[in-house]
Amino acid sequence: MKGNKLYVGNLNYATTNEKLQGLFAAHGTVTSVKIIEGKGFGFVEMSSEAEAEAAKNALNGTEFDGRSIKVDEARPPEDRPRRNFNDRRY
């Protein structure tokens, strides 16, 4: 891994930041948790790359809140091209 931020996918929509933090805290120090509401995924940042790797290996594919979660290294956000809505052709 190259970082300490993890992507967590296939989350139950009822999962809270606190519950997710508790799950990952068993594998190291959690520095931040952010669930993207209504999307079923979120991000967890651990205090070190080694802790993030350990959490990923331990939790990927496990059941949490009734769902089999996917844990992977978070990718940096992609630059999306800006759309010019004034240039539409009909």
C-alpha cells in the first residue's frame, strides 16, 4: 500500500461513522471516518500505512451490518473535465 486511507464499499445504508470507526479501531488508530450518505460506501483513514494494510487484510470480505464489505486502498480523486452546458448541440 502507498497510503493510510481506505475505501470501504458495500456498506449498509444504516451504518454510522461511529460503528465503522469501532470496526476499524480493532486494527489500529482511526484518524477519520467519512461515510458518503446514500451511496453505500465511505473512507477510513488509519494513523499509519501498516495499520491500514492490517485492517484491509483483516476486514475485506467480512460481514458487517448484514453486508459483505469490500475494503481496499483509496484512490486519489480523479480530475473530471468541466462540462460546458452552454455548448450543447440539439
